[in-house]
Amino acid sequence: MASATSGASSGASLERSAIDGYFSRQLKLRHLQLLVALADRQTVGKVAEALHVTQPAVSKMVNEMEKGIGVPLFERDGRRIRPTAYGECLIRHARELLLHAQRASEELHAMTSGIGGRVEVGVLSVAAPILIPAAVALFKQRSPTATVCLHEGTLDQLVPALRAGQLDMIVGRLARGLSAPEFTSEPLFDDPTVIVVARTHPLASRKRIKWADLAGLAWIVPSAGAPMHRHLLSVLEAHGVGTPINTIESVVIDANVGMLQSYPVLGLLPRSLARHHEEGGVLKILPLSLGAALGPVSTTWRADADDTPATALFRACLSEAAKVARV
């Protein structure tokens, strides 16, 4: 038994040594590009056309990789090729490495051309209307040639992009959505959700409003399953108000503000934005508290990410803008 175990261990060491040797001496950027192209295009002909090489050259490179690594990376399915489990593993890492190579190229170009760098920012809707414009204005004042690229989305869209290094940070109400040790989060300010109506809504002119006054009214609510959706239903139930049956599900804030003005409906907005529209004579905040449902608006980034001057500056601008946005 000891001899068999020793032989298996020796074989595993040889395999590990062969893979390490191939990665350190032979694997090149063009191999990574080929892996991703094969995964995306699935035929040798399309890959050859995309990479401006011949089909035999594609097949030769794949054979070289499989021989060097020692495992099959692709299998044929008619004219198409599909990655094996080994291939899928390598393709996943290839995408990340190519992304980092692209970012390195962009950063070096920025440094050599005198441009101040680039920041990729994921934005949740709670931060988009008030905080982000103020932070971007400060950022551009201090680094006019730097580029900030904004990507609005939901948590399930933005978090994978942050993990993959496609985003430098996410700004929004994230404290409970991003609690993993792989992330670092900096609270900016509390921005509780409030109930709003248009100035033309019947409730807007009332001096006193009770929860019972909301019974049977139409609502714009977050998507079913969202934390605020569940919280709203629990608050209404606690105050004896039935579940709304006339609802519009939407997290598109600009559209929600427009619908509030064109239809007699109740809506939910971050308090900072609601006060902005209230001061503008567009909306009215109802004096009914939903309590503390979600965490503060925060900036979140990967704990293992290296700061660039541009990312550090943008986070500083967010903190400064948040001081003005605090309500």
C-alpha cells in the first residue's frame, strides 16, 4: 500500500511540475486569446477568421496547449467544439488575465500620454441622481483628463463584474448585499426610503395622514423579492393596511418620478432625492416612517485590489460629496 501511495504521489508531482513548467515558459497571451475566442465562437473557422490566422494554425495551437498542460481542453461536437471541464477552468482564468492585461495597457497609456487614468464605477439607482453627479463634478475639477465610466445596474449584475475586476467599485446601498471578506466597504451616508406622492395627489393636500389612508391606493413598488419590497409589505401589514393590489413594479427612478406626476400613485424614493423633488415643487413626502430597512449608501471595492491614483481620488470625491448629500 505504501508503495502504491508513493507512486501516486510521485505521478501527481510530475503532472504539477509539467503544468507549472508550461505556464511559466510556454503559455503566452495569444494562447489566452485563442481560448476565449474558441469559447465564444465555437468553431475553428470563425476563430481563425477572428484572429486572422489559418484553421490549421488554430488546431496546432490547441494541440500544443493540450500537450503542454497534459489534459484535453476541448472536444468536438460535429462542426462545433466545446470546452471540457479543464478547458472551462482555463477559459475562466484566461478572461480575467486578458482583462487585467487590457487594464494595464490602458493605465500605462494614460501615464505616458499625461491622462489622469480611468475609473470604472458600478452605480445602484439610490446613488445615481444626487451623489454620483456631485462626486463626478469634484473628480473632474481635480483631474480633468481622467475618465470616469459609470455602469448602472442591480446588485446581481454589478457584484460579478466587481469580482471579475471589470469594476473598480460599486456605489449604493450595499452593506447587507456585500458582506463577504473579499470586499471592503466604506459607509458614506444614511439615506432612508420614504413614501412620496405627486403634488396633485389627493393625499398631498392633507394636513394629517394615517396609515389607514393608504388602504386600497395604487403603488409603484420595487421588484418582487427585493428587500425593500418585502419590507414595505411587512410595514403595511403591521399597520393594518392590506397588500396593495394595484401596483407597478419598477426600480427605474426617472420613470418612477414621471409616473408619480402622471398617475395618482404612491411611490418610494431615497430621502435625498425625494427632498430634491419636494423643494422643486414636484413631489410631497408623506409623514409616515418605513423604519430602517436597508444599510447606508456605501462605496465597496475588492479588498485585494490595488489602488490607482484615479480610484483613490474618486473615493475621496465620493466621501466629500456625501457630506453635502447627508440629510
